[in-house]
Amino acid sequence: MPDVAVIITTYNRSGTVGRAIQSALDHTAPLAAQVVVVDDGSSDDTAQVLATVDDPRVTVVVQSNQGQTAARNAGLARATAEWVGFLDDDDELLPGWGPSFAPLLADPSVGIVSGPAQFVDPDGGPGRTDPPVALGPVFSGATAQILAGCFLVRGEVAAAVGGYLDGLCCSPQTELFIRLTAECERRGLAVRTVDVPVEQIERRSQGARAMQRPNLLLDGSRWVLARHAGRFALDPGERAGWESLIAVAAVRTGRFDVAREYTRRALRSRPRDPQTWMRALVVRVPPLARRKWSFHDTSAAASAADSDPLVHAALLGQAHDAPGVDRFFLPWGYQEQAAAGGPSIEQAEDPWARLVAERDATGPGGSVVVRLTERDPADLGPPARPGVAREWTVDEFTLLLESAGLRVVRVRRHGGTTEVTASVG
């Protein structure tokens, strides 16, 4: 069995993926390495480049374009090593990677190891070095560097948490690390660091990284907050930072209603912070907010599957929930109220398909009412179809409604039931 598996996902980067692969082959010694390369449906000459790689340590997986998180999970499924890590196709491992990590990987009490990232400018000039940092209570108090290429995790830990959250087009690494550190804490495994830089990353503009685009930041960050509400409740300051990030992304996409809501949440989380107050005041003056946080998004998505975060909303809904507050369980029997007395719709197993069906049957101007009932999941019995989520927080379900083209107009609670009313069009 190899000691480590380095998973490299690539999409239309034939000019750089070869260097990434070679760095993984060159700099993982003295560890025995497996390199898994996942071609996520590239349309350039990536296939020809990968065909030239002649090394028994390299496994190439080719799939249709499904996005980065799905590609990384595909690589994870093919990894057979005790430890696994990930590397972007335009980054490179540094010579200190293998020698620095090897002693820590031999310690059975360690679950995650990480080291600094060395940034370089596009012209090759030296940039900053980002060392591991204290991540706070949301990450079980771990100190780590969570960038792909900078960390390794035991394969059994990665498998236990289910890998990446498929469909999440913003902060997938952060979301994964929340679950990885929680699992290590549960198993009593330590998170350790090294001081030697282990990865070289080419610095690019924010717009050049598709997952930093404001529409992806807006939707993805809201999902992360909703899914890990219990973890963020441990650190109101960290939660306020995410809420502020969401507010700025909302301004950049013209969603001032969302921006105002999340600045209010940030103030509740961090009521004595002057910067949070200033941001809340600016958001209330749209011309000023646009000027302060202007963003002209002309970049292409990293891949077709990553172009719209709402495309994968159903996948997100089907992912496993993390324990958290404000948790409800979705029964399959919805109730519909149409403006003109639309047809009744019978129960459906898939929440996404159900919402789309109700939206289409109701038509513009009508409304859909959904009741989320808090109950023991054991009462619901096993799902009729694997992979369909039965557990939702209100925030998560609100996002699902929005992604189906419905606008939430009212949320009311009655004992153990929450009633969500959404309008069509």
C-alpha cells in the first residue's frame, strides 16, 4: 500500500498539469506515493498530455465535466494510500513536502498534517509565505493550513466524513476541513504542522478564480453557515466574518435585501465591532455600497459544471447534515396554495423535484407553503431512494426554495413546526 495519495484534478489546463504531476512524483520521497489525476472532461489537449505520463505510480481517471468537488471525490475513491492530499493542476509541491511530512505520518496519534504555502507572482517572482494558523473553535481548535497541496489527512478520516460536499462551488476546502477536524477530535487524533514550505502557488487575481466570484461566494457561503450552524455558534466572531463576507457578495450581485439581512446578523454576532457597524451603515446606502464594493465579473468559470452554484442545489440538499441548531425534518407531504386554485400535487420523495413541480403548477403570482416538522428521524423510516436528504435547517431550505425560483416571503413557527411561504415569480 502506498504511504500517500496525491489527487490532482484538472480541467483545460494542459499547459500546467504536467508540472503539477511531476512535482508530486519528485517531492513526495521518502514516502511511497500514488498520484491520481482526474481529467474532469477537458476539451483542450489535456488527454494528450496525460497520455505522455509514463510512471506506474500515476493513475489517470477521465470523467465528464462535473466540477471540482465531484472530481476530487472521484480521485478519493481511487486512492488506496493510508494518507491522502489534494493538489491543484496549476500548483506544485516543493522539495520539503515529503521529508517534512514523513516523520509526522509515522505517528499513529496524528490525523492531519499541514505546512506553509509559498506564493509566487505570475512572472515567477517571490511572494508571501502563508504558514498554518490557529483556526478557532469552528475547526475544533486546530492550527493548520487548509489549502490543497498543503495538508494530508488519513484516508479513513476522509472516507468517514464523505469527502467533499459535491455541488458546493465556494469554500469547499473550508467546509471539508470543518468536518475533518471534527472527526479527528471525535477519534482523538491530533492535527500537526511543519515549518518548511510544502507547496508553491501562483498568485492570481480574485476574478481569475471562479470560486471567488460573488455569485458563488454568496450562495456557497450561505450553505456553509447553514449546514454548520452548530459549529459557528461556538465562535460568534468567526460567524460574523462569514456573515459580513456574504453581505459584501450580496452587494456585488445586487441583492441588497440579502446584504441588509446578513449585516444585521453580523451585528448580532459581533455587536461591538466598529467595522461591522460601518459595513451595516454602508449597505443601507446602495450607491455608496456599490462604489465601495464594485466588482465587474468578466471571468469565465473554471469549468462548465462550476458556472452556476444553483445547478447543484439538489446535490447539496442530499449531502449529510452536520449536527447543528435550528434543525428540522422535511416530511414528504407538502401543501400548496395557488392564487387561482392550482391542482393538488401528491407526495414526492425528492424535495428538489417536488418544489419545481409545485412552482410550475402554481404559476406566477401564486404561492407555495411548505411545513418543516421537527421530529425524530427514526419516525420517518428509511428513505425510499438512497441519497435523498430528510434533514434540513430552515436556512438550507430557504436556499433550496430560492434556487427553484421561489422567493421566501414569510417564515412562521408553531410549536414544533415551521411554515415557510414562498411566492412564484
